[in-house]
Amino acid sequence: MQLSSGAARPGPGQASLKWGWGTEANDDTASNPPTRPKLTNLGLSIAQPPSRHLTVPTTSKRSDTMSAAPKPPPLPTRTPSTLSIPPAIPVEQALENLNAAAEELSQTQDHVTFSTILDLHTSTAYNRYSFADQNKLLQGLEVLFEKNSELASDIAWDAIPILLKFAARPVGRDSSDAEDQKAVVVRADLLLDQCANNGNSKEVFLVVTGKIKNLDFRKMPEEEDSDSEDNEDEDDEDFTPKQKVSPTALSTAKILLRLLVQVQKRLRMKTPSKFFATSLMSLLSMVTKASKSLPLTPLCDILDQIIEFVVSLAPTKSDTDVDVPIQVKLIQAFITHGVEAFLTLPRDNATMMEWASAWDKKVRPEKVVPRTVASHAHTHPHGKGPTDSTQDKLAIGQVMVAFLSLSDSVGMNIENLLQTCLDANFEPEDECVEPEEPGSPTAPTSAEEIPLSYVGSLLLLAAKLNRKVLKGEDSNSLNIKIFPEHANLTSKYLPEGVEGSVIDALVFIGSWIIRQSNKDGELSQLGNIPSDDDKFFLYIQKYSALSATLSEPDLRGLTYLHATTILHLNPREDLRLGFIKDTLEHCPFEALKAAIIGYLKDEILAAQKGKASGAKESIFLSPLILDTLILNLFPDYEEEFLKRGIRDGWVRFNEAYSTISATANLYYLVWANDDLRNHLSVTRPDWSAEIQRRWIEVIKKSLTTFKNVGTGDGVADADLKKEIQDANVDLEMLSYLLDRLDEIRQQKSS
């Protein structure tokens, strides 16, 4: 789909040239854009003022012959970025000039020169006329085009950029001339429709798709060049979601989509895929830029219109044309790239579909915790408030429903999407050179040449599978296990820095795999567990690390649940214990250390429950477990907390608080539960004394030191004092827990 468009026009007095890609159409076209001729012998008296601006005087008489007219100074080639705007002349005079030029230049078929004159007058009107006079000018153009239908058809490709700025300008509803503004927009829209319906279809098509491809949603109207394509090589990574959005660009996008619908219907060719590629590449460029620039509501509105248009392109199933497979693959590629752009927005997971959460609610309804807006809300970058509002979620859902419906119509099923994901190759390839126009030698000639988006394929797979399983439909045809298939997907799609929808998709698919055949609460097996322990550890570590770093709280919890579920399903207890020890010893994330201590507690309780039901002995219910982990669970913090400067000690204590609290809770549970206390042998004097000395006493001294700083009057560091005061509740809770631990130790040891 690496296609681009380039407008082409016949020169004055020339017959139409061949387009050069071997297709046949019902329109005459040209192969190369013309060079603008200089305005000479036009029959108009055009004076050159002392200034650099070009002007048209208030009186102008058409001469009887072209040779009798005085030669005006030459005008530049019509390039709006450099063309000077003349001083305003009365609208009546402008229309008289345009009608005279149309009549005279039509005789020589010099329609390109007329376009230059038209651009001069409309640029003046746009910048200097009142809205009432602009409406008069457009009314006059409507009459002129009706009288000169051949001229109107021939310059339609050139008139579209000229008229776009009138049609796309926002209307000031509260202004005194609001009615005139509306009239200008309506009149310009009518003229644009005439251009799309009556102009050379291929030329109009190329102009419209070129405009769509290069539309910049960030620029304000004054910054946009109405007819240039100066953004073609712009790096998409420059987009920032907080950039001010141009209302003119939004209006322009909707107008261009309307025009594309009209002109696409008129195209007739043997191989429609050549124009499909151009249309879809342009639309994909718009989708990508809109996704990176627009707030959700207008973005979803634009995407709905684009998808509706692409639906109209889909070939019928009864069509046996050899070009149909290419058309279908082009649409499939557009869908995957569009889904990727939409669901990977750079604004705090704004469009994450929450597939994992929806699936978890279905299979574990007893675990659902009601959420409030206050406790689960993202701040929208455009000031709208929480992006998980009902309105936003509804709009996002509607777009995805449209994508799914379109994908169904072109035969995209979950089995094929899964295979695409498993075969994904993210190695960089040689850069593709974009062809200048449809049908160039590098345009796709077979469906196999058209690549799908790997990320988009994964997201579409998750969306289709989620829709299927939530409806309770049979999904057994998808034969996939954690090992090797899901591990394969994980290794491909989880490089560093990935967040949001990709992780949501992988966690959902992984959770579905282990719970799809859930019978009487039993989980399905992992598949072919790798014999290399490092490969198993790497899989668990990726999800464990994400559970400590993800910004979205629900997904963070579900990612941790997935990691610990897979770990628990491994039948080798020594491997599970090894992972716990390795995490406590080497993991840089204190939050993950705290979570893995919670997992250790779950393993201990599961072993206790298993023993009660007659299961075999477990190392998680033996003294070996704490002997193995004593140095990792109860490190000596004296150097870090008490022998550093007070601020450095506080910072480190604050970082380790979650791990310390989790360890204290586990230790309290073991002492308080008679069965666990006996099986784990925590009452051994030498063992408990060591923990008391190296861990509990150090934590208590640290708490006393920090609380004294928080309440002291002579503390020099006011910021540190405030930080400690703000954390006072947490400090008191930990102090209370350690005091209760001392009490129960004394009670149970006696």
C-alpha cells in the first residue's frame, strides 16, 4: 500500500495524453503536470503597479482581437505559496474579468491560464471581500461554469483546492454576518460537488487523494497552503497530541471524504486495485495523522466516515475478477493499519478496549470490584475529563464495531490472523520507495505483495476473539497454548516500552488460553513447557515487570495475575521457588518484590490447603522455604536507612516500604497461624533471633528516626519534614504491625 498520487493535466491546446498504466477509463487524462504559461495576449488590460503586487484595474474592455490587446507583464506560474494577492476590486468587476477571460481563453482551450486568473481573484476575495461579496462571487462562478461546461470540467482538478478554503472555513454563529458566512459555505460546497461529478474523474481523484494524504490537522487556516503538498515528507513522529487542532482541517477532511466518495464512483478501469491502493494509502495517512492529533470525538467521527467509504469499495463475493484478491488484500491491510493507529494512541491509553478486564469479569465475576470515576479516571489531554466516560467508550466501541464488521466482510478470521501474528517478522526491511501515481511499476500486482500490519493484526485478533468468547460462542477451533504459541507472541510483541492495547491484547489472549476449558474450577495446562528454565523465566519476568510499571491499574493487576497463574501452573515447585528467590534478589522494582511476596503467601496457603485434602508434601509448607529466602525476605537495612544522610535514608525507606510491609504481613501470618508456625518452624530461637536483630529492630529504629524528623521543631529540611508528615499514616500502620508481631511472638514462644 505504499502508493501516492500526483496530479496531471493536459497543456493548453493539447489533446489528452495516455496515463501510462495500461488501464482503460471513460475519462481523458494526461501524464504530466503542465508548466503554467505566462499571461500574454489575454484580451484584458492588466497593469503592473510599482509595488510587487499584481492588480486588476477597475475598468477592463475586451479587445476585438487577441493581437490588438496590449501585452501585460507576465504573471508567475500559479503557485499559491508565492502568488501575490492584488488589491481588492469590486466583485462586479472581478466577475466581469472572469467571464471575459473564460470566453476568450475557451477559444484557444487555454484553460490552465484561466485557472491562474481564477486563483488570483478568489484569493483576493477570500482575504479581502466581505462574506456577502464572496457569496456573490461564488454565485457568479456557478453561472460561469454552467455557461462554460467544458472549461468547468477541464479545470475542476484546479478549482477544488481554490474552493476548499471557502467551504471549510468555520462559521461564526454569533457574528452579524453569520447568514452570509453560511451562504458562502453552502455555495462553495455545491461548486465542489459539481467539480467532483463533472470534472475529469482521474484528475479529480488524484487531487482529492493528494489533499487527503497531506492534510495536517495541527495547522491553523492561516498556516495552511491551500494547494501545496509541502507536508509529504514530514515525519509523523513530530505529531503531538496536545497540538492545537485546526477546525478548518476538520471541515476539510469531511469535505474531501465526501468528494472522494463521489469521484470514486465515476472511475472505470480494468484493474480497480490500482486506484484502491491510492485511495486507501491516502486514507491511511489521514487516519494516522488524525489519531495522533485529534481529540476522541472528532477522531471517531472521521474514522466512521472513512470506514463507511471503504465498505463501499469492498468487492462482492460473486465477483470472480482476477483483480479481486488484490482489492480484498488492500482492504485487509488498511483495516490492520487503521486499527493499529486507532488503538495505539499516544495519550495515556485513551482507546484501550480493556479486553482482558472484560474477559476476567466473565470468568471471575466474584472478583469484580465496583469502580468509581474518582478512583479510575484518566485526565484527557484536551481537557475533556476522564477518557473512560460513557460517551468516549461508546464512540470508541462504535469505531471498533465498524472495523470488525468490515473485516468480516473481507474474510478476516481469527485463525488467519493468529497465523499472521505467529509469523510476524519485526526485523527492519529495506525502505520502500513510494510510486508517484497509480499503476506505476512498483504498485502491487498480487495479493502476496501487500503486507498486513503485525500490530494491527494482533489487536484485531484480540477484538474478534473477545467478541466471540463474551457471546459464549465456540472458539475451540483456535488451537493455541501458552507454550509455544503465546510465548512466541510475547517474544515478538513485547519489546521494552510497549504499553496499552498491545499488552491488553496479549494478557487477554493468555488468560483466555488457560481458562477457556474451565471445568469445575480447573485450569487448562500450559502446553509444552520449555525444558530450558530460562525460557520459562523470561516469559514470566516480562509480565511480572509490566505488572510493576504499567500506568493503568486494572491492566497492571491482570498482568500480575497472569504471571502468577502461569507460574503456579508449572508443576515444578523448585522452579517456582527459584523464580521467587531470583525476583527478590535481583528485581529493581520494589512494587514487584512486594507482589511476589504476596504470591509466596498464596503458595504457602495453597500448600496448607492441599495438605489438608491429602495432597503430597510441598516445599512451600516446610522449613526449607524460609531458610532459602531468609536473606531475601529479611535483608539488613541498617546501612541503607540509618547510616546514610537523613534524606537519603528516607528516600530509600520510602522506596522499600511496600516490600517491608508485605514481608511483615507474611511473617505475622506465619506466627499467628498455628499450623503454619509449626510446619515452617519459625519458633526456632536462633532463626527468630536473627530476624529480630537484622530486620525488625532496624525497621523500628528507622521508623523512630523518621517520625522524630516529622515532628521535630529544629529540622532544617522543611520539604523532608512535610514528606514524612504526609506519610505518617503509613508509618503508624507499619509500627502497629511490628508491635503486634512482637506481642504474638512473645505469646507463642512462651
